[in-house]
Amino acid sequence: MSHFVLAAGGTGGHMVPAHALAEELLKRGHQVALITNERGTRFPGLFGGVDVHVLPAGRLSGGPLGWLRAGRAILAGRKMARQLYDEFQPSAVMGFGGYPALPALLAAFKAKIPAAVHEQNAVLGRVNRLVAGRVAAVATAYPDVQRVPGKAEAKVRLIGNPVREEVLALRDKPYPALDEDGVFRVLVTGGSQGATILSDVVPEGLGMLPPVFRTRLQVTHQARAEDIDRVRAAYAGHGIPAELATYLPDLPERLGRAHLVIARSGASTVAELAAAGRPAILVPFAAATDDHQTFNAKELVAAGGARSIPQSRFTPVELAKQMQKMGLDPEALANAARRAKSCGRPDAVRDLADLIVEIGA
């Protein structure tokens, strides 16, 4: 039995893959500890059986004063991580990006503990770029990842993005049958925080569909709390049955029933679409760092499993047009589902666990 430390920033994109790896390592009989920030403790249902440690971590922004505050927080976090390592004696440390991972990785370098990073996006994030030259391996989710430093290119290992077991189980289930007169289920999700632009555009876009198509729709829409009432009213105004929620604890089940997904192209979303084999219309978040969501969508789009609409062109008219192209031909939609599934990497969590065990040995 070995001990491993996982370090992840407090967003769903970092926390979900870290959780999947923790579960796999626990199944193998290892002990796992998590280093994160306050936000990372707020995700329900994650990291059962794992010791969670909240460490200070500064964000390198805000000019000289901001950098100074960040530097102090990072040094304090590194000191606390070293104390944890002295007690826990980890064989290896795996960082998942985000500033909360930085003190843990710096402490690993100082203590000469083998370390690796996992990059969920198709553009290497700032913290992972900063440490890429010093880690033993850079695990990636896509064959083509932007902004990998030259000195780290030889360390790149294509792993994929680990997804929850409930999502992975959908690979063994067929794409739901879609009769020409049957119900057409649409799942709308903007990630863990929802997305106001989806709430603004999707109800109006679906309302523009021909009646023969619109009357078949059944929508599940994850939205921000402040948007829910107006979004519910918009669907009702178009006569479209819709279920609204700020959080979907049964998201894997909803994904399994969906014929089409309309979503952001965050790393976890794209990985789950590919794992389950569900066609999608993706709207990359325009303000994402290094425009990484546009790059995240590329593999799925190139395979024919999704369509991507830039946020600047995401209008009700454009959505209605793309919906009709994808939704009015059941065979084309089933084919898109197969193409999406071809991009899945179902062994990602196993391969990532093998990697951390390997470098820890």
C-alpha cells in the first residue's frame, strides 16, 4: 500500500478528475489525501474516504501588491504541505491545475517527492505550464495540447479525462431510440455554475423550431438561480415542457436519456459527452483563459460528434438552424452519437492511476 497526494483547485473541471483518481487509488488499497482551497470543499458527494486539507494559495494577479500577497500565501501553503508530507509520507503527488495545486507541487519539489500534473483542457493551464519542466510527467486529455513548454514535450502522456463511473457506464448502453414522432429530449447545461447565455438564447431558439419538431421537445435545463424563473416562463410561453434546476445530482442519468446536449465546452463536459456518446451543440465560453474551451471542442467537432458555435454568433436563429440540421434526421443523430463515443477514453482513470503509481515507484 502506498500513499498519494492529489492537489486540485476548487472548480468542477479540476475536482471531478481528481475525485475519479482518488476512488481508483482507494479501490487498489492505497491511501489518498487531497489538498485544495475552500471552494474545493463545496462539491457534494466527492472525496469520500479521503483526508481533505485546505491550504492557502495566492492568485498571481492584481499587480505588484497582488503578487506580494499571492507570494506570501503560496509560501505559507508550501510550508503546510511540507508538514503534511512529513506525516503522510506520500510516494507521489499529482496536481490537477489551479492555483491551489501550486503550493503542494512546490513542496513536493522541495521534499524531492516525485510529482506529475494532469491537464484537463486542450491548452496547458498557467500553473501546469509553470511546473511542467520540473514534474516527471504531464498527463493530457487530448492528442493536441497547446502551450506545452519545449522542455516538457517529452514528458507528455495522453491519458484522457477521468469521468464518473455513472457516466462511464453509459458507454455500454445504446443511444436512446428516436422515432420520428417520439419525444426528443434535450439537456442544457452550463457546467457547475450554469451559463446565463444559454438561458438567454436556448428557450428562444427552441421556440423558433417548426411546430412538428417543437411539440416533441422535452427539456432539462440547468441554470443559475437568478435566471430560473424567467427561463421557466420563456419555455412555457413557447409551449415547451421544461424542467429547471440549479444543480442536477442525477446528471449522468439525464445524460443517458438525452438525444442532444447543448452545453459549454468545459473539459469535464466534453469528456462526459465523449464517454457516453452523446451528440452536442457546444458554445465555448468566450472569456476562458487562452480560449481553451474552443480548443476543447475541436476533437469532438472534427470527429462529427458535435457542432461548435462561437459565443459571438450564438443567437436564437443560429441555434434553431443547427438544431434542425442535427435533430430532424434520427439516423444522422445516431451517427453523431457514435462519432462522439469514438473520442472517448474510457480507460483514463485506470491509466492515470497507473501513471502515479509508476512515478511513485
